[in-house]
Amino acid sequence: MFTALFGHPPLYRSKKQRYGKLFTASFTISMIVLLLIILSAVFAPVFAPYDPNAQDLPLSLAKASPEHWLGCDLNGRDLFSRLLYGGRTALLGALGVVAISMVIGIPFGLISGYYGGRIDQLIMRLCDVLLSFPSLLLAFIFVAGMGQGMKNSILALGIVYVPMLTRLTRSLTMVEKNKVYISASMSLGYSNLRIMYRHILPNCISTILVQLTLDIAYAILDLSALSFLGLGVAEPTADWGAMLGSGRSYLLANPYLALAPGAMIVFVVVSLNIFSDGLHQYLDQAQTVLPSFKKYERKQEKLASKQKNKGGSLDEKPA
């Protein structure tokens, strides 16, 4: 199954070509930033100096100090510890949103693009209905109906993200199904399910993977917006959006209460966008930058000189 999905040429190249194109300066920096944030969230119990929910009211709105690096919030909770645990909430929530949209959107897009006809019309009209609402407004409606909480926020945003991924998968499927290899697969008697998941999907996975990376960034922003407005996670769970919403009222007392979670959101979203752009350039063969004619000419001259030298050394050998 994994070979069928990821064993196609764009993902497997020579080491020189792969690392030379993928690990650009911007891509490497964004990857390092993302790895640091992910590791700090995963190992939050190790790095956090205090319990993120432990209250110490005498330290309410305390400023940065050697004991509390970023100070404390209104309830005397250590801001640095809550920042680390808030990364867990943001990243896991975003992954949950993308997972829901992927599980629903990719199969729907494959079915719609492959079969067409009435099935395509039905799925597309459902997508049109969902896309007619602003994404955050639709998420507000779902959360208001299902109730406040992290699970409901993830489920609501997951449903909101389904139409976008469905349309993308459908358009890619419609391009692939008209190619010669699909006609050959049909003539060999392969089932429609095998053609969709073993032949069409592997050739679409690179573009879908880039879109999923972008969706993680959008999901972090949307989840933070819901928490900022009081519709996301409930107290005392640490979350960057909720921390930003509560800290904006105390900027003069301790500016880190709002600046620190806001900066983390910006770092993650910008890094994910740069990472997604680098991944797109790596996976999409159309983005390959060809060498200039002068470089190509110099390379041919070097090869010609090497072959001439080898030929000359062979001629000098005694018979």
C-alpha cells in the first residue's frame, strides 16, 4: 500500500538531485524552526519548569524573572510552561483537523472525479453549499450547535476543510483518468477501486501533500481564532489562541502575555508556508530550474576533455 502511494518517480531521485534542490536556505531554516517547536511541544513535561495549571495568586501578572522566564498570567501560572503545553494543543488540534478533512475529502474527490455524472454533481453541490459560507463563520455555527470544546472545534473545522480538499482531489483525478496508463489498466481488467487508489492517487499525492501542509497552518490559525473568541478550548487547558485573548487586556502589566503566544503562532504559520513552498518545488517536476546554456556548455567541455585525456593515456601505453 505504501509502495503504491509513495513509490512514484517525483519522490525518489538521486541523492545529489534530491538534497541539492530540497534543502535550500529558506527550507532548512523553516524546517529547523518547526522541529524545535515540535520537540518543545512533545517534550513539554521535560522542558516546562512548572505545572502549566498550577496557580500562585501572589505572583499574578508577575513580570519576567530568573524563576519565571516570561512572567505569570492573571492567575499566577507560569507563562513559559503554558506556552510549551499550548504548542501541544495547537499542533495536535491542527493535525486532527487535517486528518478529518483527508479521510473524507480524498475519497470523495476520487469518486467525484473518476465517475463523474450524477455522483459528481451531487458531491460538488454539497461542496458548493459548504463553500458558500465563510470558513470561520461556518465553524462558529457548528461549534455553537455542538458546544464549546477542543473536540468540537476540531470536528467543526475538519468538516469545513473537506470541500477544499475534495475539489483539489477531483481536479487532479480528472486530469489523470484521461491518460494512457488508465486506459491500459482498464484493458487489463483492473477494478475501479484499484485504479483509483493504486494508480491515480499515487500520481496526485505530491500536490495533495503540499495542500495538507498548508492546511495545517490554516488550521492552527482557525483554532487559535476560535479559542481567542472563547469558542475553542476551555480553561484551564493551555492554548495559544486563548492565551492571546486573555493576555491582550494586560499588555501594560506584562506584554509577554499576548506577545509570546502571538509570536509562536506567527513562527509556526510562516515556517509551515515556507516549508510547503519548498516541498512543492521539490515534488513538482515543472518547478525544476534547468541550468543555463553556459553551464551546460562548460559541463560538456569538461566531459570532452576527460574523455580526451583517457584516450591519450591509452594511446601512450606500449603495445
